[in-house]
Amino acid sequence: MGAWNSSTTGLVTLPDGRQVRGRGLAAGPPLDDEPPELGVYLTGAPHREAWESSWVAWPDFGLPRSTADAVTALHEAFERASTSRVEIVCDGGTGRTGTSLALLARLAGVTADEAVDWVRAHYRPGAVETPEQELFVARVDLTRAAPPGGPTP
């Protein structure tokens, strides 16, 4: 397990030092970068890769079909990013990926009010494409529900 190379395309270093790669499927896989050890795919149709991955049903220019599924996947990505190469991916790499990276920034200590500006400064200027996505970043409850029969992590 390892860290991303500092020249990795789309690499974002969160305020707590964790690194995550953001990218779009439309551009194809980066040929010069190492593969991720976990990928979170935010697409309208199911998507899987050869490496460990999770899929969140999330239509283009919209919000996740299940907020709970998205929050769970992002918590896993955040936790794994401390020791593994994690990527966050949608079709274009801007709206859904940017929204998710902004939420990861919140988990890393950025305030809800600053998260969109933070991701636009550290990932892509156009990240988080719609007013609904901006509102989602500011208002979504990032507290994870307790798993059945277990305590809240």
C-alpha cells in the first residue's frame, strides 16, 4: 500500500495531509500514474474497475440518489486515504468529483462554508458545478449512522 507520487494527475492534498486523486472517466485512465488501491465511482450507471472499488448512484449535474450511500463511501475513502492510493471519479471529473472532494475537505477540517472555495482553489476552478451541489456540500450531515448492532464509528 502506498502514497500517490507527487506528480500524479489530479492529486489533491487535503488539509490534514491525506492525498486523493480526482479524475474523470471521459479522459480515460491516466497512463503515467500508479493505479489506485480504492476507487469511488460517482456515476449514473454501475461502474467497477479491476482494483477495489465502490459505486455511488449519482446522476450527472445532480445529487446522489442516496445521501447515506455517498456519505458511507466518502468516509471509507477518507479513512483509506491515510494509508492507500484513493481516487474519486465521475464522468467529467468536475461536478460530482468536486462535490465529493469538498466533502472530504470538510472531513479534514475545512468548514462547510469554505469547502467549495477550498476545492476550487486546490483541485479545479469549476469544481462543484451546480447550486444544488454547492448547497449539498454546505448542508449534508457527514455523521455516519451506526451499523446494525454496532456503535457509531
